[in-house]
Amino acid sequence: MRAARLHGPADLRIDKVPVPVPGPGEVLVRVLAYSPYGTCLGVYHNRGGRYVANYPIGIGADFSAEIAALGPDVSGFTVGQRVTAQSLDNCGTCANCMVGRTNLCLSPDLGRYVRQVCAQDFTLVSARKLCAMPEGVSDEAGAMLTGVVDALNAFDKLGLPEGSTVAILGVGAMGQGAIATARAIGLVPVAIGGRGAKVAMAVAVGAERVFGISAHGEDISASVLETFPNGFAGVVETSASDWGMAQAFKIAAPGAVVALTGGGALPVTNWDIVNRELRVVGVRGGPDQAGALRLIAEGRIDLSPTISARFPLEQIGEAFALLTGEGAKDVGRVIIRVAA
Ligand SMILES: [Zn+2]
């Protein structure tokens, strides 16, 4: 089978490798569509040397697929069924899994981040990570699920009443997913960040208003606070950057909940948190893959306006060049059609 593998930073090649065989608890799936997001770009460049220890290595996390074969003890799925898979594995039986917090599984073997790969014809997936794709979800929509799953987890933690305004930092893959999800569950999303075509995409997926930036790293918190002088009771940081973290805490109202989905330096001291009674919460993926798929199937979330380009697997190098090149500020999601 074909497998896109990194042989070094930004050195992506199509290799021929054997089709893997599913062991106990595993499912072999035929990948339909794959859409890279920020973490994939980190792996692609091996930013900070923290993503890749040994080359060559496969890539990809957000994908839709069709079941090709079941491992010996796997039940509940059928060959030919369309599925998506969350990135984190879980045991299904620990105290956290039993209350639905599968993204925080306590098993030392499974609770860590397990790198899924999907930029290849077939891949192995733990059966517990799979979720059947409903009829109304396209292969492409199934490959843009992570931002929605993370956002559902973040909004659950914010606990805002319906109709509330929520600030979302960043308009990349995670940000667009959060904007669309906020709108779908009755919140009013205000997006902060982005230039070029990404601003129009944020509006197209449901942003009430977008405070775009004119240059990378621009501090626009003052103009946001001119319009929203009390700040925001709920803030979701999706850019995983020092910029996003700084903006998030500047626009958080006293008593706000600030949800963090990625990296960036914490710009506040413990006394800032005490004085404003902030609640800072981490969002590590999310457990509600089925809920995310349901919102898409019902037509309440449509991320198709964020798709900028489509490539066959052979041209995955061009896809990553587009996502990481000069014009990236105008590029939303890129779909890699793995199955012909
Ligand atoms: Zn568990």
C-alpha cells in the first residue's frame, strides 16, 4: 500500500509498505479523507525537535475511513462501515472512562497521546477510538472532526447559558471548529485573529464578528475591549501561541472561564487569577465524538466553507507546502483524498 512518511523535517515521501494486520482490539481501516491541522504541521517540521524521535514516520490524525477488517475479538462494527477515530485511546473500564471522560483515561498504557497515522491507504486503529459515521456526514466532514470534538469539551467546561457571547482566539483548524460548534449549540462566537481569506471563512462558519489582525502577533485586545468593555465571561484559546494566550487573558472578564487547548506561555500570575477570580481550564481533546458527528449530520455544523484545496495522496507534499508556505494566512483546511 501507499504510505506518506516523513524521512526528515519537511521531507514527505510516498513509500510502499505492507498492509498491516489487525491484532486483538484493533481494526484495519481504508482511509477515505485526511485533513491536516496544526499538530500535523508541528510533526511535519518537527518543531522544537519534540515531535519525532526516529525517521521515517507516518503522519496524520483527523480522518474518515471505511472498515476493511476486524481484529480477532472486535465486535460492534462491520466491514464496509464508515468511521472516524479520536486521537486518544482509552481503556473503557477505569473510573474516568466509566463516567465518559475517555479523553482522561487513567490507564498508564492508554491515557497518553498515541500517535495515529492516516496519510496512507490503510491504517490500524484501536476499536475503542472508532465511531460510526452517520449517513449525513460526508467523508470530508468526517476528516475535520477534531476541532468540533475539542470545542464541545471546551464549551462544556465554560458552562455558559444559551445566547451568551464567547470569545475564540485563533481562526485556524481548531478555531474554525470552535466557531462553528459555538453557533451550533446556541452561543454567539466572536473570533479574534486571522488575516486574509481566513477572516471570511470565520464569518462563513458562524462568527458574529471577527477582529482580524493586520500583522502576525499584533495586539488587538484594546480594540476588542472598545467593543466589549466588560470583557468576556467565556474565552477559548485555540491558537496555541504566546500571542493567543496574551490576548485571551487581556479580554477575560472578572469571573471568566478561560479554556486552553494548546501551548503558549501563561501570561498571568497567581495573583492575577485570584484578583479576577479566573478559572483556567485545560482541554485535552474530548470524549464526545458521537455528539460532534450528530451536529454535523443534523446540518448544524458545516465546515466546508473552510476548505481551500483538495489533493490526491500522491500530492501530499504540495498540500503541506500550501499549508506552510507564504500564502498560508489565506489557506483554511486542505483535504487529502486518500481513497481514489
Ligand atoms: Zn480508561
